[in-house]
Amino acid sequence: MKIVLQNLTKKFPNRNKKNRSEIIAVNDFTFEVPDGSLVGLLGPSGCGKSTTLNLICGLEKPSSGKIFFGEEDVTNLPPENRGVGMVFQNYALYPHLTVEQNILFPLQNLKGKEKLSKQEMQKRVQEAARLVQIEELMERRPGELSGGQQQRVAIARALVKMPRVLLLDEPLSNLDARLRLQTREEIRKIQRATGITTIFVTHDQEEAMSISDQIVVMKDGVIQQIGRPQEVYDHPDNLFVAKFLGTPPVNVFDGTVRSGVLYIGDDPVCPAPGIPDQEVTAGIRPEGFLLQEDGPFHCRLVGVEVMGRDISIVCTNSAARTGQIRAIVGASHAAGVTMPSGSDIRFSVKPEKAAIFSRESEERF
Ligand code: ATP
């Protein structure tokens, strides 16, 4: 089922005695999550991700705007009638109940029309456990499980009520790096298998990019960009989005456009067709540099970091905003970087990996 947010806004009162202006946690959100898709909400701490989820599941009431599940306006529906499954960062499993009892719990509370027979409940619990592959663990208590296993129990508990919508709020942040990787793949698989429209909140851009059909990048309660992960990475609408996506991060320079060419310092770095002459901000992705002896872009070598398949060439350039810049090239090129640190090193720049932004508005041309 698709989810539609229409001009959704949430304001909180400000308790700061010196500043009584309201906090706008979510500011005029309008977007649609297509039926059966997984959308990642992404942004720095405090940008309004959790508030957006809380509005969708009904734990918070919007100050204005509407929420639709399919064609149904659910804005004023209480959380228990929305058919939403939610998984939080702290899985909040009941420690004294077994895995099976934890998953069963939401079904035991169903009332009236929704009440299920014992057999139906058992069937649903088994089905949810099978989906997340924890059938072997049903008799254990949460304290006897690994973090990843607990996370799967929490997902099974959210799935057992057959929700129309699944909301995941930083579900992986308590897991170590390897388990995070594995669990995010599992979440993707489960989501595909069930086809439940899912919204996933994270501040980890790599995580969001790797499993989402679409990402929504947010800043200070305002949507910055919505799109397929690769599309947003390759075509960021503004400097914030460019800087937020990608590791190592995009290299940012003060630049100038003259006669349709981007200059960094005096170096003509790449074409800038259609952009009027002016001072600009340029972002070049680390993978956008090509080592080239007679390349147009001069930098000063600091050192080389070997990262297995690739090497990272660390250098400086007086126009770089970030101090040091990083160029990622294939490890086979490492042999070419034999000069001592402090030497002049030259690159050409792949135009498709360079983005040019207005110096003032920071919007992309
Ligand atoms: P994090 O990644 O740190 O969890 P977030 O993106 O989920 O952050 P929210 O928790 O949605 O951010 O908070 C958005 C803004 O709203 C923040 O400035 C926060 O301080 C504020 N806020 C959230 N809940 C309340 C509340 N109940 N009362 C007042 N302000 C709130």
C-alpha cells in the first residue's frame, strides 16, 4: 500500500526561556512512498527522522498536513487502528518471555473482530519466525540471543500482525559492523518477500543507499532531495546532499567559472557548459580524479593510503575547503605515485563526477 504525506508539519513548543520560537521538527513534507517499496529516511541527528516515523504510525499528531495509507486518510486514526508494525533501535523485547511468547504477544492483545483463535495465532507466529529464520530459537529468552538474533525477533514481532506498513527506526545501530551488514541484507530480503511498504530511518548514508529503493535526504526538518540512491549520489541538488552522501566524502573547492570552464585556482579543471561567469563552489567525488602526468589540476602530495583494491591519494590544494583532499584510484596505479610528499601531483577530472554549486545558495546549477 502506498503512503502519502501531504504538507506534513510538526511543531514542538520550545522550552528555552530565552527563545520561545517553536521547534519545527518536520517542515511541510510532501512525498509518496510507492506500494511495496523500501524508502530510507536519511539525515543528521535532529533533522526530524524519528518525528516523521512517529507521525506516520500515529504516536505524534501533526500540527498540519495529512497522511494517507492508500486512499484512506489516516491522519486522525489512533496508532492501533493504522496497521503499522514498528521496530525501534532498542528492540524492547520482554526479557522474561521466550522468543515465541515475545512474537505472540501482540496477537494476544487483539480484540473484537480482530481476535484470533489459538491455532491461527500459532500459525502466524511460526510464519513470522520462518521469515526471519529464528525457528530454532523459539524457546530461548532475549538475554540468550545475539544482537542480530534479537533484532530478528523484534522484526518478527512487528510482522506477526501482518502490518500494512513497516517502520524501522535505526534498527541496526546496536549491532557491530559485520552484523549490521548481514542484518541489513536480511531486512531487504524480508521486505521483498513480504512486499510490505517499509520506511527505514538511519543516519548512516551507506546503509540507506545500499538497501533503499528511494532515499529521502533531510536537513533541519526540510526535505533536501528524494530519489533513487545512485541518482541522488550522482546528481545532488545542493551542496549539503553532495557532502552528506559518500565515503570518503566529496572534495569541496572554491572555484570560478570563466567562459564555460570550471577553474580551481588557475587550473582549468573541467567543462562547465551553460554556467555564467562567476565564483562557484565545486564538489569533486574522490573517484572523479584520474592520475595524469600532464593533467590540468595541480595538487601537492601528502601521502598514499592503501585500501586493498584501491588506493587513496591524499593531497592538498589551496582552494580546497576541507584542508586535505582525497583521490581514489585503482591500486594498480599506486606504483605511479613514487614521488616524495610535498611534490606536485597532477590529475584530470571526470566531468560526470564534478558538481558545480552556486556560491551563495549552494544549489546545484
Ligand atoms: P536522531 O537521529 O538524533 O534520532 P532525528 O532526525 O530522529 O534525530 P527527531 O528526534 O525527529 O530527529 O527530532 C527533530 C527535532 O525535533 C530535534 O530538534 C528535536 O530536539 C526536536 N524534538 C523531538 N521531539 C521533541 C519533543 N517532544 N519536544 C520538543 N522538541 C522535540
